[in-house]
Amino acid sequence: MMRRLLFVALPLVLAAICLQSSCSSIAAAQGAAAEVPLIPRARFFGNPEKARARLSHDGKRLAYVAPVEGVLNVWASPDDNPANAKPITFDKHRGVVSYMWAYTNKHILYTQDKNGDEDNHVYAINLDTGKITDLTPIEKIAAQIEGFSENFPEEILVGINDRGERHYHDIYKININTAEKKLVKLNPGFAGFLIDDNYEVRLAMNFSPTGGQVYLQPDGMDGWKPFMEIGVADAMTTSPAGFNKEGDKLYMLDSRGRNTAALKLMTIKTGESELLAENDRADISGALAHPTKKTVQAVSYTFTRTDWKILDPAIQPDFDYLKTVTDGELQITGRTLDDTRWSVAYVMDNGPVQFYIYDRAPNRKVTYLFSSNRELEKLPLVKMHPQVIKSRDGLELVSYLTLPKGSDADGDGRPNEPLPMVLNVHGGPWARDDWGYDPEHQLLANRGYAVLAVNYRGSTGFGKEFINAADKEWAGKMHNDLIDAVNWVVDNKIARKDKVAIMGGSYGGYATLVGLTFTPDVFACGVDVVGPSSLITLLSNPPPYWMPFMPVMKVRVGDHQSEEGKKFLESRSPLLMVDKIQRPLLIGQGANDPRVKQPEADQIVKAMNERKIPVTYVLFHDEGHGFSRPPNRFAFYAITEAFLAQNLGGRFEPIGDAFTGADFSVPSGDDQVPGLTEKLKARPMRAAK
């Protein structure tokens, strides 16, 4: 959530702030920032020029995602030259942002919902005819691709939840040419299945009442027998990762008997395991498998930065060469079936992603395709500094710090003097922040703020002890980690104690509400995007396909169905502590969000209004769990820019025409953001829902 500049209203904003506190460091930071051009927010939150480049499995065609009349769609080329590509989807609203090649090499598959409701359908595009077919033309489902294999190039496996309460996905085989559908496995009540390349359902999985995982295998009599149970302590860091080519061995990410998840190869018949790769500080998080042999050739893991460990010496020369191509973190995004050509990408922290085709034989060479956004290459972007911060109880919190250009003379990740700062909290919470280009970090740094992202306990990739330390610690030790990080940046003279904002989406939005209620004097303001305000209402209203996962939520978050559990969850719910809010709050919400539903925002706004506590509430009518459409992103970040500038003192780009094409209303608090009331009066707005 961010901003840009035109100095029109800024002097009045700064004057109001300076009446309350010394403005020396803000003025100094503004002085340094004034020499850096103000980057329009559209540069950060518009569509990429091109992204997600992928070769077909035969290596003869290239596809990628790029805008068509301002909306992202899939493009495909009859060869590997992006200049010859043409759009093959023509969505005019939310766009098509991800896709996959079918093994026919003439079909592309993608999933799409409507307005963020996550009722996904699976579509197939025939590149020869241009025909787009909905393979799952059923209302109110969350279809998902369960399997696709070179052994069945014209068929894919799709999970469809169209029975009863729609909690469980049955497995269907669907012909992508004819859309003919055949039931493969009726789901009697499992959370999911594991399927091999021969489309044989090999394992089923359920969550146990204690938050662990139970795996079963077919018993040969149309029933199931126990295969493996994973206890709750390892459930977040242990799981099957696929089968070998013969189907008699199972790759496992496994933390049992250790802390971090290692890659092991288990013999299914005996249960014996062979250790293939491990790292003491981070979980194995990625694997590169041969496209037909199914042997794992390399693995990746990420503590502060991503590293690769080569397991197959045959690809060591490939990695040695690819490391010389350009700076940045290497990603292998695709391989042809004959393994002669790869599509690769390089992630930067201060520039766009770069895409290449790599020809392995005969001479090992790369062909540059494009970057995700050439305009970013011309901008004064800044580096991201990994930091490891100690929590009060000794955990290592891997964090990432971004500083305004010109504020860090020697480039050591410490500004010349303390700055206003935004603590940017990731969602999940079972996810993580990584090193790399982050548009929010770049925008905020350009506006004069330090930005800190913290992998608080519960974040993934750092071993089971780190994840399990977050059990029932929402608004507890998870929040303490964020406060410890704030104290660290203040003690190290990176941030001004009185000018720290907290901002985030989903769990990060919840953390924002917690910050303003549980620690009301720490943050100068907060920006909550689709964050739950009550843990009881959050857990009581999940989407139907989340129901198999609810035992885990009870163990990890709290039990909303017992009296003792309700009391605990109430004690961790910002909704019941609104009286403590002292600092300005901005809330953004999608009306169609199926995870954190609109009432989560409505109820805390209502409670604050009843107590006459100011709050600005921005409701997007055609969005779900986050803001997908660029016009909506432009609108929200324009509001956020002005909001943060008012409360932290940074520079900002006036709202201008940022509301063009956006579909939102402001049910509360438009007078709390500079320029917002005037802009709303100047455009027709639909009534708030």
C-alpha cells in the first residue's frame, strides 16, 4: 500500500505533523529524497509488460502473460520468438494471470474465478482453432487441476466439489479436446489425494483431530488401509512430494526426528527412507526433477537468500553456466520433455524479472526473451537488505529491510539518521517473505520511508520448531516478534520510534489490527487489507472447501466451538478491543472475499463508528481476498499514500485520476485522508453494500 508525489498539499501535511514532534529527521530524509524522482505508483502496481514465460513441452512454442487493452491475458507464439506471439485469451475484467501447457503442445490450460470469489473453473484453449472450452461448466465449485502427465497428453485430472455441502473434491478425468468427463475416484471424505503419472490414485490424506495428517492407501477391495501418520509437531513440515517413475518409492519432505525438512526417498513397501538432501537452517523448499525419469536432480532452500544443492552431477555444468548469465536468483521455470531446452528466470531485488531460454546442447547458450517490465530498469530503485533479528526468547527472525535512495551513504543497510518506517507484515501466516523485487517496498522507499518485512514465528521455511512456536500465539508471541523487530530498528537508529506504521494483508491485516489494539502506543497508524477482526467469526465462516482443514485451525489458532476456546479467541480478537485504538486506521476489503469475508471489516468499522473512533473504510465491490484489478490497486494505493503521508510525513503523489475504472466505495472516514472527499465528490459512486 503506497504513494508518489506532487508537492501541492504536502506543506500543510508536514506542518500539522511538526506541531506534535520534531521534524528534523523527516526533513532530512525528505531533503535526500527530493533529489530522487518521485516514481508514479502506476509504475509499481500496473500490469507487467510480459511475465511467466514458458516453453511448450516439445520446445517449439512459447507462451507468456501480457496485457490486452490493459487486462492480463495469455499470449502464445507458433515458435520460440516472443515477437511472433498473439493473445489467445481475451478477458476484459480481472485477467488471466497463470496458465500451464498441456502435453498435447497445442493446448493451454488455466483456471479462473469471477470477481475474486474463488469459484474456479478449468479452461482449455486449442491453439490451432482458438477455441476456449470450460472443462468444468458447473456453478459454485472450486475446481482444481489434480494431475497431468505425458502418459495421457489429451487428458487431465480435475478435482470438482459439486456434491452435498461441497467440502470434498471428487477426481475426474477430462478430455481437453472433447470436455468428456469420467469419474476416477469418488471422495468419501478425504482432504486430498496423491496421484502418480499413470493417473493411479496411490494415497489419500486427511487431517487428524489433533492437527496431524493421516495417509491411507487403497486396500484392493475398493476401500482404504492405513499407510502413514504424521503427528502435529511435524505436520507443517512433512509431506509427500511425488513418486519415482516406477511408483514404488515416494519422495518426502520430512522433518521427523529432526528440525528442518529434509528430502528423503521412501520405499513404499518397507517404509525405509534414504536421505537425499538437508540443510540445518532452512527447510528444503524446492526440487528440480528430470522431466521423464522423475529423479530429483537439485533442491533449493532459503534462509535469507535462496541456494541450490545439486544432487545429479549431470546438471552441475548447467548451473555453473547459468550462474554466469546475470546477477539475481535463478529459477528454472520449465524443461522440455527431451530436456534439451529450459526456460529460466532471474529474480532481482532492484529491477524486473529477466526471462531466458536456455539451450543445453551443443554449446550451452541462453537467449534473452524479455524482462517483466522495461520501465523498471530506468527507475532509481533500491536494494533489499537481509537482516536476522533476535526475538526476546532467542528465535532468529529473518527479515528484509529496504531504505530510501540516498539515505544510506555507505550502503551498509543503516540510514544516515533514523527514518519514518512502515512495518510490512506478510499474510498466511504459514507463508514467508523473501528477498527480491517488492513493489510495496520500492514505492514506500521512494516516498521516504524505511520498510521492514519480518518472518515472525509461524512463517514457513525455517523448520518445525519455528512454525510450532506460533501455535495459539496469534496476537501473542507472534505479535511480540513484530514488536521486537520494531524495537530493533529503533535501537539501531534505523527508524524513529514515533513514526512507525504497521501494514499488511490477510494475517498481516489482522496483525495491523492487533498492533493498534494490543499495543496502541507503538504504531503511528495502520493499514489493514482483508484482515480478520474476530477470530471467532473468521473460524465460524470458512469457505466450504476449507472444512477438511479446520482441525488444523483449531490446534494452531484456537477452538471456536468450545466455551473455553471461545473465551481464548475473544481475548485475541481486535474487535473486542476497539476502545484501545488511539491511532489512525485505514481498512481495505474485497466484497467477494470467501476467506476473510466482508463482515470482518464491517463489524470493526461499525464498532469504531459507534464509539466515534475515526476509521477510513474502502470497500471494493469486484474484488476478493486482495486486489487483483490494476484500477482498484491504483485507487487503494493512492488513498494509502495520502494516509501514510498524513501520519508519517513522507511525500506522496496526489490522487489525481487514480480512481478511473475502479469499483469501490468509502462507507466511512473519507474525511480522514487528504483529498479523498473531494475526489469522491467528483466521481459517481455506487452506494456501499
